[in-house]
Amino acid sequence: MVDYVLSPLFNGLFMAMVVFLFTTGLTLIFGILRVLNFAHGGFFMIGAYVAFSIVRLVGGETSVLAYLAISTVAGIVVGLLGLVVERVIFRPLQKVDEAYSLIATYALLLITEGAVKAVWGVSFHSVATPDLLGGAVFAGDLFMPTYAIFIIAIGVASYALLEWVLQHTDTGKLMKSVASDPWMAGMLGVNVPRFYTFIVVLGFFLAGIAGGLLLPNQTLSPNLASTFVIQAFGALIVGGMGNIRGTFLAAIMLCVIDSFGSLLFSEVPGLFFYIAMTAALLLRPQGLIAGARL
Amino acid sequence: MSGAGTPTMPLLEARRVVKDYPSVKVLKNVDLSVSEGDTLAVIGPNGAGKTTLFKVLSGEVFADSGSVLFRGADVTRVPEWKRVRAGFGRSFQVARVFKDLTAAANVLVAVEAAFRNAPPGGRTLLACDPTRTALERVDEALDEVGLSARSDVEAKLLSHGDKKRLELAMSLVLRPTILLLDEPTAGMSPADRKASVDLIASVKARHGMTVVLTEHDMGVVFDLASHVAVLHHGEMIATGSPAEVRENPLVRKIYLGSGAGHA
Amino acid sequence: MRSPLSAPIARDAAIALIIVAVLLAMPLVAPKGLVFVVGTLALHIVFGLSWNLMFGQTGLVSFGHASFFAIGGYFYALVARSFPDLHPLLGFAGAGAFGVALAVVIGLIALRRSLGVYFAILTLALSQIVYLFLSSFTPLGREDGFTGIRRPVLDMGLFQVDLAKGDNYYLFIILFSTLLCAIIWWVRHSQTGRALRAIQQDPERAAFLGINVAGNRLLAFAIASGVTAVAGALYGPWLQLLTPDVAHWTLSARPILYSLLGGVSSFWGPVAGAAGFAILEYGTRTLHGFSEIIIGSILLAVVLLFPGGILGGLESLRRRHATPASAAKETRR
């Protein structure tokens, strides 16, 4: 029971929240600007490296509060980078074909990888989990690392927060209306370009903070950028082209299936994520939550 | 499939066709029959279901129930490209041409699609140039619709009327048995409209094809049509010769009563 | 008189002849490292051209093209190891046939239900499956790769060529790649190519001319995949090693970059794009980290300044100086 049901379920949920935290910023930018940002992984990675540098600077401070604060700082740094990226790259891209904006964000991914190599080098780094989160909890025979529980909680809380903002605040309503019809929103007096800037900065902030939060889970290397991107695209598209609820559900579905799949076929880890993704695209090409923007 | 069909058999027939879209029922048990050599105009106010009927007849969408027969054979669920190969031709309400190709290249694609199995003039396996016969057919078709002078112009640079003409040329080289024209004069000036009517009439006379068209302009309908079918709220309320339909009390009530102002 | 609708065979053959002559002469003048780069470039040109047959010609966006390159490579390596007496040309042809067969199976399922971004993401997912499989399957060497792939002896009946000797394999790659490019050129300029172009422009309109849209899309996907599989098969003996990285999605991004960089609407676009990319990569190979920054920045600059690619940019520059009448002629291919 524990080995075959609860444990894979728990691991699947943990992975799902890792993927979801990675994907939120991507979803936001895709949902509103329709730019599929390959470079998202690059900025996630920069967030993780920035957090790593701060941890080293302050001498391996490992309290939970410091860890949250450091992640936020990483988010702010990456958000500021987003401001530059939006002005220099995303804004001109609004005028070119979708295929070209894809190649541009890929070029940006290359630049972030190069920048990380140039600044931090190519060697591997890792960071200890904060003391309080380093333990584990046993529920019966189910082994649950505290850090995993923490990430699941953060993931669910982020989802709830984003959903609340989208459904119940003016900002959220504005986001939805700009997403569904930017031209009309502009007609009604919304400063759409400035709103796009805000969304990009927010999306990058989310990438950076995710990089900080997930740092204890990762081995830092310049390859980090490209590892999550494809899974994130999977969650985004299976979820239904850029809505938060769909992405959240898709991440859970794909990761939990993958987790159970690895029990059956452990030789190829991660295989079932993509099998489930393929099946989902074929069976439900419109996505889990079709039609909805954000 | 029977070759020529018996004299009594309509060329194209719709029987109790129903088509629903998520919010509305667009076609409700529509019956329609076109005989060889007819020019049938389907008319009706906006939203009557003309375009949907057109899509069902041409195979762009399939009917939810009911059937479409071509020469007595059931083609209800036959995809559009197979219907075209069996003898359908169609134009679109807003002319659709391959915008980055020249006018001549547009027609060449159609010619080669028509020739796909038996290219006249023969071709060796390795040749990639179009055959002489195909090129001649392209020139002929452009000449017929009056576009010869513009054959090397990219289609996106053509005027609205020229695009319609180009589309007609593309349909003609397919040598269709039945030609479906969706609003052939939509958005045209009166002069262009007159030229289009003459063109359609002359093309029909020369090739002897059967024509089904939808139309808003009553002048065009009465100039071209041998038969008229009136669609209203997804139901076929009248069919017959133009004169019969004009005298039909129900049609008069709907058209004149609703102040549509046609005719 | 030649019709404006005829294929520009004389012009393209002349260009091809010059390029091939220069490439064949490379080993006489260039250092070994550069010759290796150029041999790889030839295969990447095939890779880019075949992808653009799907995109520029037919309108299909595949994000998983590298998986066919990898599948062809591993297929040939496995066959050559298992049947050492098999004629190598049969091995290369077999890799192509395997690529075609796989593409037909995938295409029958994937092209039916999904197009556009969905087809792109679907091919991406499938290529990840290939990548994970190659990374974890022991007989194929897992992460360490498939090692010891030999350059074969080519038995041509009357004479034998040992491709392991000197620059023989390089010359073989150049000639074989030329053949593969010629196949793509021919498909592109044939009647089928014109039908594909029509589908790329407006699939629904094409269907109403009696063109079998789904069948032609499948055909383009199968040809592109088969040609790429042969290029992958040639790559194994060139490197004498295959790692799962040849199936990684970053390699799938390459033909996309080549095509968009060079220009998708002309046959030569991916050729120019691949060459440009190779020059950038070769020129910056010693600058750790800065290599990616420079390549990325130049790519960005091209996309932002010349959205039609290098050739498209040149074309519009030339058109600005040409008379309107000759400009209209230049736009035809």
C-alpha cells in the first residue's frame, strides 16, 4: 500500500509542484503575450545561481526565513533583468511572426547559459537544505522529506494565491481581459504596453524566486536551464495554452502518472511523463482547460 | 456509382440535412435537389444557414444527420478533396487564393491537381518542370477569366475582383461537373458585378456545368438562376423557378414584411 | 522558351557545383579541425534542408527532428555492428527506410489529430522519449554512447574504397550529402512540391482543388525524416561515436535556427543559415561562455533586424535598388 500507492503519489505531487513553480511565470507570459519563452529556464537558473551566491556570501546561513528572503531577492534580481529583456527584446517581438519570437527566446536561452558560464564557471555546485527543512516525517511507513512537504505547500499556496488574484482582484480581471483581447483593452484605456512590461517583470520574478526556492533540490550547473523547460512546455500545453488552473492540473497529472510509471518500468526514468503528455495531446488536443485564458 | 445516372436522378441532392453548432441549430431537415444543367440560387437573409448548407454540400463540414447524394451515390461523409476529384468545384465567399504564389502558379497547382493521375503530354519520372500541356491549360484558364496580363503578379497583390476571377479560373481547370459558388459577387461594385455575372454565364454556357450559388443580390439571382431555393432560419421554405418563388406568398411575407428591401 | 513557372535548375545546379567543388578541395588547404567542422556542416545542411521541407514548404513545425537524426545514426551503428558483412550502402539506405517507416507510423497518429503548436509539442514529447530511451538502454551504450563505430570499406564491384583511409570518409560525406540535398531540391520543385506549397499557404483551399492534404503532409514528414535518418547514419562513422545528445531537444532546435536564420522561403535559406551558424561556432570556439553569448546575440540581432532571415534581408536590400518590374520577377522561385 505505502510502497505502491502513497509513496509514488507523494513523490509525484512533489515533482508536480516543482514543475508547477517553474512553470507559473512561463504560463503568465504565454497566456498574455503569447510568447513561448525558451529562455524561462535560463532565468530560473540565474535565480538559482544568484541565491547560491548570496548563501555563500552570508556564510551558509540556513534558517528558513533567510532562505525565503534570499529566494525573494533572487526573484527581484531576475525581475529587474525581465525589465531589460521586455524593453530590448519582447517589445520588438510583438511585431514579428510567432516562429521568429521562438527563435529569439532560444537565442536568449543561449545568452543566459553563456552568461552563467562566464560568471559562475562550469563546475557543479549544491546548497544544503535549510536545517529546519532537512528532516523527514513518517506517516506510518510513508517517508516524507520535510523539504518536499514544504515545496508541496508552497506550490499549492502559490496556485491558490494566483487563482485568487485572477478571480477576485481588479488586477486579475485586467489580466484576463488583456489576455483575451488586448486591442479592446487598449480601446478601453488600458495602457497595454506598460501592462505587458508588468507581466514580463512578474513572470521573471516568479522564475527567479522559483530558482531560489528549488535551489536545495538542484545540482547547479549551466545545463540546469534546459532540463525543466520541456516538462514545463508539456504542463503548459497539456493544461490548455496558458491558463494557471490547467497548468496546475496538468503538472499534477503528468508527474503523478510518471511517478507510478517508474514503478512499472524503472529503467527509463521520466519516460512516462512524456508518454502521458503524448497521450493527453492526442486525446484532448484542446488541453485540459480549453478556451480559458489564464 | 452509376456512370451518367438516369434522366430522373438529380445530380446533387440533400435529404433531410441537419447541422447543429454548439449554440444553434443551423440547418433543420433541409431538402435540396439540383438537376444536371441547372443553375440553382440559394437565397435567404443573413443567418439563414446558406453558408452552412454550402459547407455541407461541398464537404467542408459533415451533416449531423440526413444525407448528401451525388449522382445517387451517398457522399455525406466523403471528405472535400475526394468530392472535388468526383466532380465538385467551389469558390469561397471571400476569395481564397495562395497569396505568395503568382496568379499563374495558383492555377498551375489546380491544373496539376486535376492531372494528378494522367498528366497529358507525358512526363519522365525525374522531370520537375510542369508539362507543356499543363502550362497551356494555365494560359487558357487565365485568358478565359481575363487575367492573362497579370499572370506573373503575386496573388496577394491582386484586386478583390481579380482574386475572385483567379479563384474561378482555379475551379474551371478542374473541369467540375458541379460548381458551387459562395456569394460570387459579394463586395463588388455594380460594374464588377455585371462583369462577373456575364463571366459566370459564359463559362457555364461553354462548359455546360451545373451551378449552385448563394447570393444576396437579387439582380444577380434573376439574371443567372434557372431555379431558386429560399432558406429561412435553417428551413427550406420555397423552391421553384425565379418567377414562382417571386410570387410565393410566404417568401413575399418574409422578405417584404421584414423590410429586407431586396428586389 | 522556359516558363517563369519552371524550376531554376541551371542556376541552382551552378551554385551547387561551386559549393561542392570548394568543399571537395577543402582537405588540400584546410587544417584537420576545420575539415571536421565542414564535414559535420554538410550533414547539418541536410538536416536543416529536410526540416525546412516540412516547415517552409508544407507548414509543419516539428520540434523533434533530431530524434530522426539520432534514430538513423543508432540504427546504422547497430546494424553495422550486428552484420559486419552487410554492404554499408545497404546500411545507410536501411537507416533511411527505418526513418521513413517510423515517421509514417507517428505521422498517421499525430498529423490526424493535431497541427500547429500541438504537432510541434507532440514531436517534442516523442523526441524526449527517444532521448530518454537512448540514455538508458544498455545495448546502445546509455549515457556513455555507442562507441567504436567504424568507417566502412565501400565495395563497388569493380573497385574498393576504404573510407577509413585519409580524407575518404570526408569526401564520401560531401558527395552523399549532395545527393540528399538534391533529393530535397527535387521534391521541392516537383509537382508534389507545388502541392505542398499550396498546402502551406492555405490547406483548406488546397483540399478544394482535390489535393489530399493529410496524405501530402504525411509524405513531406516521411521524406524529411528519412533523409535526416540517412544524414544521422552518416554522422556515426564520422564521429566514430554516438551519444544520446544527438537526440536532445537542443539539437532539434538547430534546423529551426538554420532555416529561420537563412530564410525559410528559399531553398538555399537553411544552407546559408547552417553555414553562418557553423562560422559563428568555429570562430568563437575558444571563448568559454562568451561563445554562447556571441551566438545568441547575433541570432537575436538577425531576428530583430531581418525577420526574413539572411537571404530574405539580402533580397529586400536588393529589391530596394531594383525597378518594380524586375522586383516582381525576383519574387518568383
